Amino acid sequence: DLLLTDLIMPGASGDTLYDEIASLSPGTRVLFMSGYAEDASGTGDGAAGRRRLLQKPFSAHTLVERVDATLR
């Protein structure tokens, strides 16, 4: 139901990962995480146009709230 992934990973991006998963399971929602402020303003095709970003660091409480909001 939900992909929780970092935007920047070795050898791949969270956007690319989401696009691959969404092609297999179109209803999958995504919540990206990032420690880089510049990632918050991304736009474009695929997941970037629907971006929900959780800025690092975050608390467990914030994570639960954002996961809940993303799944609604």
C-alpha cells in the first residue's frame, strides 16, 4: 500500500524506484524522505509531480502522522 523511501540512494533515485513499483502495483502510494533541502522543491513527471516529502530528521510521531496522511 505504501512505499517509504529515500529520494537519494546509491545507484538509484526514489523517483525511479517508485515508478518501477507503481508500474507493477498502480495503487501504491509513496512518502519520500530526504535530508537534503533542495529535494523538497522537485517537480516533473512520475512520482515527482505527486511528491510527499518527509524532511530528515523527523520523530516517530511525525512519521506516523505522515504515513497516516499519505494513506488517506
